[in-house]
Amino acid sequence: MTWDELAAAERTKDAQNLFFQSNEALQRLAKTGDLFAEVEALKQNVPKEIVNGGVADPSPKPLEKYKAKRDFSKTSEPPPIVPERSAQGSTRRFVVQKHAASHLHYDFRLEMEGVLKSWTVRKGPPLEPDVNRLAMPTEDHPLDYLSFEGIIPKGQYGGGTVMVWDIGTYNLIEGNVHKGYLKIFLAGEKLKGEWVLTRGQEEGGRSRWYLIKADHKTLKVPKAKADRSAISGRSMEQIAAKPDREWQSNREETHKQPKRAGANHRAQESEVELPGIDSLPKAKIRFVKPMLARLVNEVPDSPERQYEIKLDGYRVEIVKRDDNVEVFSRRENQLNQKYPAIAKAFDELSPDTVLDGEIVALDSKGRPDFNTLQNWKTGKNVYFYAFDILAYKGRDFRRHSRG
């Protein structure tokens, strides 16, 4: 029908002439032609959101990273099969898993697009309003992970005990994960209320998200439930003692590494038992003004004195709070952008740790070369040499010596 016909129907308040039998519609088409022909021939600038089915920045194929990291001929983990649509309707499921791997943390997972979108939140979801918790995204997981509670064998990636700390459903209030903002209502065994997941600035090529409690009510989890599984009522110790299930991740953890961390070398942490560490005072995880060499007239004469070579580098401190790594100069200038590979090398360092050391460039014979460091360009190798551990796992080591 034409615009004139629509206007006439509006004017007379009679829409009867806008309805046609099928044979009448064919006769009109033969007489007037296709009224949409001109529209279909127009070149239009269609928004990306429409082209991509409502997603401005489509993500890679679901579970692509999950599949790439596993050999399913060797692992008993579920294969990366994505269901066409969830049986949950507009309500989706979520799970928070407490995971004692190289360091204790919580995995926050939301059912979305047929997979579990996942974030690592070291101290768990915030229970107080307006508290920001760093939530680092990890690879998507299959839906079978929703109820996984048991152990991942030592030597496998993420080896340790896993507890279903909370589980339930959620509703999306507003937002889109691909646009970097989600406001959700959680209805779990422990978590009830509104939370926001928001993407912050990238650092070192990694997206940084934050999990925030959105409503203005402090949530109190009963003490009897706080350290117990939401599905079995067991503690972490009980799950470790009698695991019901076991994942084979097929990704071996890296063991001991040299002290230096190069631009193409990711410093992986090997877990070291330190008896008595809990007796040390708690540390404030922040930049500490470094001790510097002092010019004297004579070399100290003492059997307790030790000597080391001059490295001819830049004195720096590595400060890791939660999952956030910062590289500081001796004057407390942040160097993450200048040396992004050094910062990234400490992704697996235990949280709440401070290291004192030096960034060094080496010549072709492996000798420290300050001139090479001054003229260093991204892509070339530089190394971090550790001098001292100032804090480790939240404990102050500055007055503590270890052989």
C-alpha cells in the first residue's frame, strides 16, 4: 500500500481498505509494481550492531581457547560442545568456584551464549556496596563445569582443590558482555542481589574487569556456610580428602624457573613451602623506597659481607596486589607501558608480593650492557634480576632472612 492510502485510512478512521485477499494483493503488485524496490536498491550504512546480530564486537568462536588448550584424546574433561540454546529461558545459571591452585582464588562464571564466561576474582565477589574487585577474564568453559567439585591433579594446569562455593541463577538487568558492561541480579545459595561487571582499561594487552556490588545492602553470609560448599556442605579439606570428581586439564604447570624474567619469558611460579610464614607481620603491599649503595672510604671488613657484580641496569620494584602487577622505578614512576613484557612475566607471581631488583639488557655474550638498555626497543629481550623479597603472600619479609 502507498503512503496516500495510509493517510486516507487515518483520516477516515477506516482501515478496511488496507486489507486484501491474496488474489487482490497479486493484482495490485502487477499494477503498481514492488513498492520496496527503491528501498532495496539504496546503499545503506547499517550499524555494526545490526550486521553482527546485536553484537558490536563479536567474540571468537565459543570454546575456541578452551579447545586449543586441551587434548581430548587424553583428558576426561567435557568436549567443547555448544548447545543451540539454553533450557533456562531468560534466566541463566551462575557458579562461583573456590579454587586452591598455586594461590587461593575464586572463579566467577556466568552461563552465556552456550558456554560459561569466566573471570578470576582473587578474594571472591564483594559483599559490601561499591567495593571494586579485580576480575581477570579467563577462557570460556563448557556448561558441565557448573557443578564440578573435586580436584585437579597436581602437575596439571590449575592443580588443586575446587569447591562450588555458590551456585544459582541470574537475570541480566542491562548491558552486554561484548560492550564491557553487565548489570545482573544473582539468586544463589549465598549471593543474592545486584552486581556489576565492568571492563576497565587494558594493560599489557590484557582486559581488566571489575566486579562491584551494585545495590546498597551489605550481604552477610552465615559463618556456618561461608567456608562450605553450596552443593555438598563440605569444606575444602573434606573435598581434598575424598574427591568425587577429577579433571585432567592436560596442561602441565611450569616448575622452577630462573630468577630473571625476560621479555619473551613468562615467570611461572613454583609453589614453595615456607614454614612459619604466617608468623611474620602482615605487609602493606605498596612501593617501598629502595635501599641504595652508599659511598664509603674503605670496603667493610666483615665475614658477613657479600659482594655481587654491578649489573648496569635500572633499579625497579615489582608490586603485585591481587592480580594487578605494577613495575616501579626507584623514584616510584610506573614503567608498565615502557616494559610491558616484564609486567606480564609476573602474571603467575603470588598476589600481595613485592620484589626489589633491576631491569638489565645483555649483550651478545650475555654481559650486562647499559648502552643496550638505554637504546632498548620493544621486541628485544630485557631481564629482571631479583635482589630481595620485600613481601610475599601478604607477609613482610624485610626483617626476615632465609638461607
